[in-house]
Amino acid sequence: MIKRNMTLFKWDNFFGGLWPLATLVIIYFEQITHSYAWAMAVFSVCSLSTTFMEIPTGIISDRIGRKKTLIWAAVSIFICFALWALAGQYQQTWMLFAGALLWGVSDALLSGTDEALMYETMEELGRPDQFDVLYAKSNGWNQVGLGVSALLAAGVTYYFSLQTLAWLSCLLAIGQLMIAFLYIEPQKIQTYHQTTSFKHFLIAYRKLRRNRRLRFYALITIFDRAVGFASHRFESAYFSTLIPDWLINLARFCKQACGTISFFLIPYVKKWGIIPLFFGSMVANVIIRTVGVCINSAVTPFIMAGVNLFYGAGQTSGATLLQNEFSAAQRATMKSIISFMSNLVQAVTMFFLGGLADIASPRTAIFFAVLVKGLVLVSSLFVLKKTATRK
């Protein structure tokens, strides 16, 4: 029966990406708040909410099970989208921030739980070495969902307003909730309920702190993903200074198409090695974004869409490196500790990028984000080379 999860992961990721407002959400928020700083502050609240909920929800996932956790995550995101749609309808900024709190709850519940359920499903099927392939294929369908969303958004925004996109997003969120009810709970999760929640957290924290390899990859993940996600959310504000809003969605479609290809190529490129794929994707990301920002023309959004050709390799190799180091009983909690730190950095970065755009320009904000990602990459490669030299 648990084999059914393998198909459900793909549909879950597809519906998870089916958010038509995604590409233009910052522009939508700016129309309500009349400030890029406050628009990005909504996502800062999302990140802070996730941050404070990460540890409790990771423990909850390890103790009550993956299925129930995913159901509550889907309920939270549906209510969030409903509040954001109402915020635009009635021009109420407080609804944006109320929705942001629920986004954080949903994100925290989902964080670690989805990957843990994948890993445990493959373990129960006797194929843990195929986790990376399942992860890649499932996330490929997330890119398909995002691509479909971009096409829907391009058509809707050409004829209607962003408000219509907000309500459409709310309606489509029901699909992810339906999928969550169909998952099969791994039998193994039932054996992890023998310690108190606080002790469970301490065990996970100590194991993370004492594992040198895990610490290294965790730090890279924290800073690279925090800055990367912040710039991803904000880039539409930069693109709007170069091309019309409806064309931004076509550029985003190209980006998601590249992402889909990148994930579906994983079974063929995994032989190159996890570590080369992990750092190679980071190098490509920095180079492509730098070229796009320097050109600064109508082709920039389409050039920067190319970063997603390497997104699948980076995400899959990163997740595999972490999952291979996590302990079985604290798998979701350990991922939540890492996400806790990442979301904290992300919250600060998002508000800073919005403020920088208000003071200088959206292009300056994106350039700053690329610079930080470059510094993280150079620092990581330096440490990696130094460690290899010692051996």
C-alpha cells in the first residue's frame, strides 16, 4: 500500500506549485501596502513565523506522524491564501500579515516532513538509495505546477486583475489538501514516541552539532537558500521595471520549464557525484544571475530563467547530503533546526532587499543578493579545499 505514496508525492508537489499569484505576489502586496519594504515585510513575517514554529512542528512530525502533519499544513496554506485574497479585495494590510503567520505555520509543518516521508517510504520499500531519484521526480512535478501557474497567470493578468489571480490561487489550494488525506503512514514512525518533546529536540541538536559534515552542509544550506529564496520572491519587482507584468509570467514559465528539465535529468547526471552537483549548481546560479543583472534589458528575465537548469541538481544533491547525515528518529526535527536558522536569515534578508529597493532601486537589491550568494559560494569552496588538503 505504501507504494501509493510515490505517485502521491508527484501530485502533491504539482498542486503545491499551482499558485498563479506566485510570480507577481510582491507586486500584488505592493499595490496594497504601497511600499516594497512593507511588501517584503509580509514575507519576512512568513519567515519569522516559520522560524518560531520550525522546532515544535519538527517534533510534532516525528511524534504524531507525517500524514497528519501534512494535512494541517494544507489547511493552513488554504486559509492563508483566502486571507491574502480578502486583503486585496478590501485593501486591508493586516490580512496580509495574518495570512503570513499561517503561511509560516504551513511551511514549518511541511519543512522536513515531506522529505522524511519520502525517505521513510523508500526505506520501507527497501530502496533508500533511490531517495534522490524520487525526490527529483517529485520536485520536477512541482516545477510543472509552477509552470502551469505562470501560463494561467499570463492569460488572467492580460484580461483581468491581480485580484482574480489571488482568488484563483485560493481555489487551487484545495487540491493539495485532498492529496494529504490519501498518504499512507510509514510503519517505522510509530516507534519514535518514547521520549519527551524537549529531550527529543536536545538529542537532535546534539547530533547535528557533533556531526562536522552535517554542520558544514547545513551552514551552506542556511545562507544559500535564505538569500536565494528572498531574491526569487523579489525578482518580479525588478523585472517589472524591464517588461510588462503579463510578460513576466512568460519569463517565469521559461524558468519553471528549465526547473522541470533539471529535476527529470537527475537519474542521468547523479553518476557525476552528489558534491560536484551541489557546488556546480551554485557556481552556475551566481554566473547566470550576474550576467542577467549586468545586461539589464528586456532579455534579462529570460536569461535569469536559465538558473533553474541547475536548480534540480542543487536541491536534490543538497537534500541527499543532509538526509544521509540525519539520524532516523530525529530526521524531521534535525531538518527543522536547519530550516529555523535559514528562515531567520531569510526574514532579515527579505526586509533588507525591500528597503534597499525603496532607497535605491530593485536592480540594486537583486545585485546585492547575487553578491551575497557569490560570497557564500567562495567561502564554502575555500573551506572544502582546505579540508581536502588536510586529508
